[in-house]
Amino acid sequence: MYEQDTIAAIATPPGEGGVAIVRVSGIDAARIAQQIFTRSRGKNGILRSHMLYHGSIRDPQTESVVDEVLLTIMRQPRSYTGEDVVEVHCHGGAFLSRQILGLILTQGARQAQAGEFTKRAFLNGKLDLAQAEAVLDLIRAKTARGAELALNQVSGALSIHVSALREELLDILVQIEAAIDFPDEDIELLQRSKLVEKIYRLAKKLCVISATYEWGRLFREGAKVCICGRPNVGKSSLLNALVGEARVIVTAIPGTTRDVIEESINLDGLPIVIWDTAGIRETVDQVERLGVELSRQYLEKADVAIVVFDGSEKPTAGDLALLRFVNEKKHLVVINKNDLPMSFSADDINCHEREAKVVLVSAKTGVGIDPLKSTLRELLLDHQGEPEVVVTNVRHRSELIRSAESLQQGAIAIESGLPPELAAVNLNEAREALEEIIGLVNNDIILEHIFSNFCIGK
């Protein structure tokens, strides 16, 4: 459990704005509000829960007015944290919000740690751990689709699914524990073959869910796409066409781009970070050589590479060498400049790489850009439809994999005719892994790591 004290923090981002919010939670929240807040027109008295009051914040020592505000109190347990929560809505600006926070701290509250409001919500049973982690995903969502996935988890979709799988596991454990507790009775582990089948079936369900992580990660973090090719094939023009505006300088001089240019786009809810890199070629220019090396580094860490060819010229040895270089990662080939007479076609590319994804475009006129976006999205998502349950958190994936592996070890123990105690150890490990996802098993180190990633005030 946690110390029963009162915490406070500024809940809105730093800087100027129309409104800033200072949040207080804990046993003294209501008392502190009464000490520093005066209702308009002299209307004092007890502040009712879930009402919005107009008034002013005053310094109790000097009685000077700090700001005209709106204040609300949400009394336990009907609040985000499950404690009494007070929110002061003051005029936006760093000075005023800090001044009000300072007054609250002098009345006995302490500065909240990162994520401490959400941590208290978890510890008070308002959210399970998977839901609490999804709050951070919701805050950091880059697209409407990403926010929708996070909100789905905040509402408990993953938790409900994991809890149902845990119940299946408990049913299996009951049968094994019965065989352990009553060894002299004629209790066979059901029929071993049927029990093993149930365990493997449950393990497969866990593997299916954990496999959705890559799909969910792309929506949560965004996909990284690297545009590469030899100089002057139209990489920067292609970036401008994908973004929809001129963001990169384009010239006919090879080697214009010498650094990595980064831009972001939204592909039907999928956030994409695009890197426009320097043309890859052998060069004696020291600055350009550094740019080429940087291009290779970004290419290696990209989720997908877009290899750009100049369709008005025959592929060079450098073009084909680059194609071989990206062969081990997801990639597609863009034949650019199809507004000019073409010197080769997609069939020529397929001679060098079997069943390559090839898109013909003109970055100059915009022809082919929409098909390119569709192909890129399909390639990133592996043509998959949306899974029923999506895992977006690497911790959840790790625990699901651990649970599935423990189940498989338990099934092997039963198949081998080993004592049921050994299978029970494996299955209890599988149960604990599922319970760590939703927070039924509390690990203080894990909790500190999770909530330290939150902003202060949430």
C-alpha cells in the first residue's frame, strides 16, 4: 500500500494557455481547498462533490487574491484516484499555476511524483494495471486510430480477455491440485491426453494474442520508413509528394541531401515517420560520405525501406546492389519519374528479385502516390485485418509468452508421466504471468518502472 498523504501537481502542460489545472488528491484535499478558496459573492460552506464553483484563490497568510478560478471537488470513492480529488482551473500560464501549487504545498500537500495519480487509481482498485498502462498510451497517441486502441484498453478489453484466459487456466489447475491433494484416491488427471490438449489449446490462444504486438506497436509508436536510393532518383521529391507539401529542397544536382530529413504522415490511422536519406553511392567527398553512412544506419533500423529507382534510366549496378542490401527486411520498390519515357518496367525488377512489390509513380505530378500509400500500409501491417484483442505493450507481450512457455512445459511434464506436482509448478508460473499483466500480483519494481514513464500530474 502507499502512504496516506495528499499529493498535488500541475496537470496541464507547461507554457501559456487559456486554462491551467492544478490537481490535488488525498485525505487533506478538501481541507486545503477550504483554506485557499473563497466562493464568489461570499457564498461559503461545504463544497459539494462533482460541482463546479466560481471564486478566487487567496493566500491565507496575507488574504491577497492570487487568481479568479473555477474549482471542483470529487469526493471518494467517485474520483479518478479513489480519494478526494480537487481540481483548480486557473488562468493559463506558468507563473499563476506554480503560485497556486505553491500555496497548496504550504498547506500540507506534497509534490506528486510522475504517474502518482494513476498509480493511486490502480492501488485503490479504480483501474487494473493493464488499464493504467493504457492511460499513458492514450496520452501519447499519435492518431485517432491509436487513441481508439488505447481507449479500448483503458475500458478493460485486454484485461477482460486475459482474465477469461486465467479462469481457463484455473480450471485446469483445480484438476491437477486435486490429484496432488488426494493421492490415495482414484483420481486420474482427467484423461491425460485430454488435459494436455486443453493446455496446448490455451497456450496457442496466448501465442495468438502475443503475436498481435507488432501490429499494435505500429499504431502505438508509429512505423519507421526509410526512403533510399542512389543520388538524383527523386527521393526528396517523393518525400514531398507523400507529405503533400514541399518540405525538402529539390535540385538536379546529385548529393543535395546530405543529412537525414524526418517527416510524419498519417496513413489511415497508422502513424508513419519517413526518413529521406542521402543518396547511397561511392564518393570521395568527406561530407557526403558521412551522409551515406548515416543513410545506411537509418536503413537498418527502419520497419520498411522504400527503394527508389529512376524509371527514365536503366538500373545501375548501384541500384541492384542496394536492392540486395535490403533483401532481408520489408521493402518495396518505387520506380519514379513515370511522367518521362520509361527505360524499364516492374518486370525488369522482378528479374532480379522475385515477386518484389513495385509501384510506379511520378513524384513530380503526384501520379501513383495514393497507390503507394496503400501498398506501404498493407506491407507494414502484413495484410492483416484488425485482431480481436491487440497487445501494444512489450511487458504484456513478454508475460503472455512466458505464460505460454510455462503451459507448454507443464503439458510436456504430464505427457511424460511425471508427478503432478511438477506440472503444477509450471502451470502456477503461467498463472502468475497472466496475473502480472492485470496487476493481481504486485511487483514494486515493475510498478515504479511503469509509472515513472508518466508525466507529473497524471
